[in-house]
Amino acid sequence: MQLAVAVVLTGHIVATEPHWSDDGQLIITDAVVSTDDGRRVTVTQVGGELDGYGQISLPGPALLEPGMDVSLEVHDGPTLAGDMKTMVDGVAVRALPRSPDAPFVREGPTPAGNYLFWGNGCVFMTYDSAGTSQIDGDAEFAVIDTAMTTWNDATAGCSYVQLKSNGRVSGHEIGKDFVNVIKFRDNESCTKCPDAWCIPATVSTAEVCHSESAAGITTLTFVKHPGNADDGQIVDADVEINGMNFAISAGGKSNSNHACLADLANTITHELGHVLGLEHTCRVRLDATHVDPPRVDGKGNAVPECGDTTDPAITEATMYPFQACGETKKASLSTDDTLGVCQIYPIEKDPKTCTVYTQPSGCCDAGGAGAPGSLLLGALVVMRTRRRRRSRERS
């Protein structure tokens, strides 16, 4: 008999599905591999866990688990029915699955106890066409595109959610219009605003101004339907970037005269984490009596105040709520950041939808919800080297 040719696959295990063999004697596990060259390959190995039983051959290849980074030796072989299967001959584990209890923190919960999430496989972000004059040309939009790609690439092996650009618009403000807009607030881009780091006044509402220490603000609108499956579903996410108090910069350069550079990639990557449903990794204290409300993290532990922790899993994460002038490290994601998105949107629960959100008829009238949605604000606060001042974000 001619031996099958062995092939090496390298990549990330994104899902496994065990089942019994035809005679009910062997546990057979099919595993989906997201390969390093961008393919999805289903491989099969003997062994696994099913119906309260575990099965492993010794010596034999390690059992595949979601989250593993692996190098697999495989070959294609036929079943008696003539189907070809890619069988696992050897497993070299490059990295074990990351712990599911990292200290990431989710937005929420709602009064009914549900955390915030998107019901769609894609989140479409729309850019305010005014952009900012503090970065040359239209380079600010390319920076945002890159930040979305950073989130997408980092979570591709374990999450289905994708951030996507939906072009540019003008005239959209912050709030529930189902357009997820990214706006720059500075003198040039907000000529009608008395103080540009504000949501402008309307006929019935005075302007809403933000903390001058916040480099960015994210406003989420979500459904409140106690007892319904859509309770906590995000329906609108808007991001504002502060060009009034900071020099919005790219590559260390800005056209602003402000002394404190706020790197756009650093700021927008953090704010996109809020868009996806992640909260800050620690609680911000404003003064002796005002501090962010109690929260729990992915471990179920109480989230500490920012001044009470030096844990690098908290302080080095993109979702840490403070940045220094000129800082760029938040443009790269930590394990905590990516694991949070993968826990909210695990690939095995992919709704297989990728559409621009529009409010369905009757969306928000059921379940005694009252108002159709609620607002939640999140901010990235800048630590100024000379003043060392911290301000509380709204949440």
C-alpha cells in the first residue's frame, strides 16, 4: 500500500467538535485550524472528550483545544464511504490556550444583569468627513483603518466580530441615529461649537462638554429589554477625538501647537475597544468621594481602583484608562484585550451576518423597556507629565 504524503500545517485552533465513531467505540474530534497563511482547514484526530468520557492514546499526539497555537503533521486519507479526511499524525504545541479568566472588563451590566454586545458579525464605523487639520492630508482616516485591522487580526482566530469602514458622512452628531460615527473635535472641524470639545447645543438641550483631560470619548446606545435576549445589545457607537486640549498626532507629528501629543493610533485603538463592548481594566477615582462604580472582571473578581494596582495585565492593556503624552503602546493589543473580545464574540457562536445595522420594527417596545435605549460614555484620560492630573471618565 502506498503511504499518504505528510503535510505540515501551522496555525491556531479556533473550534473543536467531538463525535463518536460509527461503532460508538472511539471519540473522534474534528478541529478547525486558522492557518498562518490565511486558510481554514478542518483536521481530524482520535481522542477527546464527549458525553462525560475522555479518550487519549499514549504515546500519541496532544489533544487539540480551541486557543492552541500548533504545528500539525497531517495526511489525507479516505473513509470507507470514499470521503477524504485530513488526519492528524503529530502535534507540536507552539502556545497553549490562553486562560479564559484574564482580567478584562466588559461594559455593563444592564439593570437586568446583561453585559453589552453587538448582535451582528460586523460593526461598521463611519468617519466624519471633516476629519482633522492637525494631521496632514487624509492620513487620519488611514490611521483609523489600521486600528480596526489591528483588532480584527488579533482576534481572527477566536472571534467572529469584525470592525469595518463604512465610508464618510457629514452632519451626523452623537446619539442614536444608527450611524457609528468617528468625529474629531477641534476649532477647524467644529466651527459652530462655542467650545469644540462638546456635543453642540440643540433647540432643547444645552451643549454637553467633556473633561479636558479626556483624549477620546465613546458613546454607546444599547437596548434595555429586561427578560429579552436583546437586553444589552449595542445599536449605536460614536467616538469623539479631542483636538481642543491635545495635539492629535500620527508618527510623532502634529500641526497643532498644543504641547501634549495624543497619538491617534493610541487613542482610537482604545476607543474601538469600548465600541466592541470592553470597559476599562481598573476603576478611576475623581476625588475622596467619587469613584467609578464597582465592577467584576473576567475572573469574577472585583475590579481594583487604578491607583491601587500595579498588575501589568491591567496597566499595560490597551483598555487601561490613562495614557501619557506621546504614548503609542496602546496601538498594540495585549492578551487581556484580545481575550475580552474573544469571550464576548466566540467564533463558535458566529451569527453569520455582516450588515449595516438598522432598527428592526418593534425593536424596543417589548418587555416593558420604556425608552428605546440607554447611553453609556467611556473615555481615555491623558496623564500630563508636568501637571500629573487625572480626571474621571463618564461611565
